[in-house]
Amino acid sequence: MTDATRAAREVLAAARERAAALAAGDSSRLTALLHPSFRWVSHRGDRFTREEYVERNTRGPLAWRSQALEEPEVTVVGETAVLHAVVRDVVATESGDEEFRMPVTQVWVRSGDGWVCLAGHAGPRLEA
């Protein structure tokens, strides 16, 4: 296995761990997977810092049930990786669980022995 292949698998595992932390509402685990300078742009164009993102996704009005990565592709260049995928999100809303599908791009950087997400963008929503 090449170093790039190994790194791509590690990034995908970290991205799946991030998704599991979202679904569990685990703010500590989610924070640990996000770079201190993390930035996110939602499918609506909302922009979040790490603190805002964690707050909104673990203690805000949005309750995650699950997030699955479909068709993930990881490109690794040195200590940086870009993940492209389609996410299938299930979130609890006032009217019941709702499913969303949308493309997502995440930028991951190597940090110590692992990978942390530096930035991401989701959207636009696709037909479920």
C-alpha cells in the first residue's frame, strides 16, 4: 500500500468519525476532529467557525440522526487531503425526521498522528 493510499484511508476514517460525532451530538469528539482554524459553509451559504459549527450541530436546534458518505473520493497532496462525496443526512425536525442529500467538499490536514478537518462546504441539496 502506498503512503497516499494509506493517508486516503485515514482521511476517510476520520471523516466517518466526524459524521458519527455529529450523529451522536458529541461536541468533544467533534471538536477534536476539527482544526482550530476550521471554517464551514452550509448549503444555505451560512458561514461558521469551529465553535459556531460545534454549537449549532450539537447543542442547537438541529438534531442529527445520521450522516453517510456516498461515493467518497480522497486526494492527498503532502499533508493535505481533499474529500469529495455526497452526504446523506438524516436530521430531526419539528415535523419529524428529514433526509437531505448533497455534495460536500472537506479539506483535511495532518495533525500529529491523525487528520483534522480544516474547512468544508456542503450543497446544493439534491433530490433524495
